Amino acid sequence: MSAVIDVSHVDTRIKVRSSESVWRAAAKRFRSDRVGMVALVIVALFLLLVIAAAAGLVGKNWQTETGVPNAPPTFLGPAAPSETLAVAAPTGPNADISAVDPLAPRYAEWAEAAKKYQTTASVKAETLPFGGDRLGRDVLAKAVKGAQISILVGVAAALLATLIGTVLGALSGFFGGKVGDLLEWVYNVFTAIPGILLIFAFAAVFGRGIGSVVLILGLAGWTGIYRLIRAEFIKHAVRDYVRSAEAIGAGNVSRMFRHILPNVSHVVLVQLSIHVVGFIKSEVILSYLGLGVGVDQVSWGTMLAEAQSELILGYWWQLAAATILMAVFVTAFSLMTDALRDALDPKLRGLE
């Protein structure tokens, strides 16, 4: 006698769990990285600082001579009165100081008269929060305003170079053939010219200014990214997941930028981080050579160039202000992109 089993109450529906997208899974992994999140917050604060400086909310009075020349930082206190070289004057009971300086008897009178016209605005501060430069301008205000230009130049130029290198590398690696040969020829032309000469050539064409510096660095710095992305696309273009996408009707653009690019995005991010750091340093060199930002603007590069002569005299605070802000931003940006690279690296996804 066979038993009859009632299965009418069993839910036979199959629940299909949708897989997470690449970007959503990467964002989840990135949020679990504490160092990366802290670095992201620091970079975001710097970007807010750049926006505030561009809007004139901070650092707008960086050109105002608010302190005495080379005013020390407030935590060091006022500088000791400088010793002046006195002119040898005749001594003795019959000595006459007017024989050395005929205007000497009037100095005290003029000093008393000048006090009547002094206002609060005309009095120069003996110390400033982080010191002053040789003209008495606030170094902290200069460093904040300089962050606007240096970060803008570094990030914008790196994005331009990364965009050019990624697109051209993807086209060359994916299609190959005549397209690859043509792009390889362009790459060889750019790499055959010494980098400094290429920068000078672009500078002669575009002139000075922030936009010109971005174009110069972006057009001269894409070749390294191109070489790496081309190699990655050659490797991934023949893999099974790309062949499968082709079999179901995905077009060339979809396979290049929807399927392959997310799997090589960690390489792009590493190169972006390296170029941001390198381009901020390059802006320093261009400003020092007179090919960077204008004389009426300030950047970390111009501050470091000015600090060279001041450091010899013992005035280190302008160098310290520019260096500290640059080091904090560069370190945070590098840690953030490292965390993004780890989140997007396909080799690390399989370890989860």
C-alpha cells in the first residue's frame, strides 16, 4: 500500500537572488575600510576648502599686508628688535651728531607727529597665526588660497591625462589592427620627445594661467596610463566573460566600458593617484620657472619658490605651511585611491 503525500501546501516557487552590481559591491567594500573612509573625509574637507576659497569665503585677503615683514608665528611670539649697524659718530664733549646725520635732531619730532595719523588699520601686527612672508602677508591665508589653485591644477590635469590615456588605451587594446598601429605611432611620437621639452612646447602655445597649466600637464602626461590600459584591454578582450557578452549581442562600446573597464578600474585609480601627486609637484616646477600661475595668484608652488630665499634667513614658516597642507592632502588622496583600488580589484573579490 503506497502512501500519498500531500504537497499542495509546499511553495514550489524558486527565489532567484539578484547579484550585486560591480559598483555597489565595491562601494560596500570601500565603506568597510576605515582608513579609506577617513582619507575620503579629509579629501572632501580639502575640496570644500577649495570651493570656499573660490567663492571668496576664506583666504580672500591673502594679498593684504597685515603684519610686519617676516612676522613670526603667534606661538613663537614677537621677534626681537633687529640690530642695526650704527654709523661711527664723533665722540667727546664737543661732538656734534648733526655732522654725521643732519636730520637726526628731527627724528623724534617726526615720530611724534606720525603717531597722530596712525589708525588701527595702519598698525602692522608683530605676529600672525602662522607667520608672515617678506611683505607681511598672512602665510596661513596664502596657504589656504594656494590650495585652491594647486589642488585644482593637480586633480584637473590628472583627470584629463587619465581620460586621454584610458580612452586611447582602450581603443588600441580592444580593436588592435590599424587603430592600434595609429595610436601606437602617436604614443611613440610623444614618448620620443623629452618631457621637459614637450612641456615647454605646450607652454609656448598655451601661455600662462591655470587653464594652460592643466592642458600642458594633461597633454604631456597621458602616455604612461595609455601603455598600462592598452595592455589590460588586450588581456581582457579575449576572456570568457567578454566573449559571452559578445555572444548575447553586446556592442563594442558596451564590452569596452561596461564589462572590461570595471575590471581594470583599479589600475586607472592607481595611475590617477600617482598623477595627482606628480602634477602638484610639476606645478611647483612650472611656477618656479615662470610658466605656471600668474604673478597675481598664489599656489603651493609659488609659496615654496618664495620660501627658498626666506629659509636661508631662518624664516621657515611659509615653507612649513605649504608643505604640511600639501603632505596631508597628497597622503589622504593616496590612501583613498588605494582603498578604492582594493575595493575594485577583481582578484580581491574572489577572496570574500
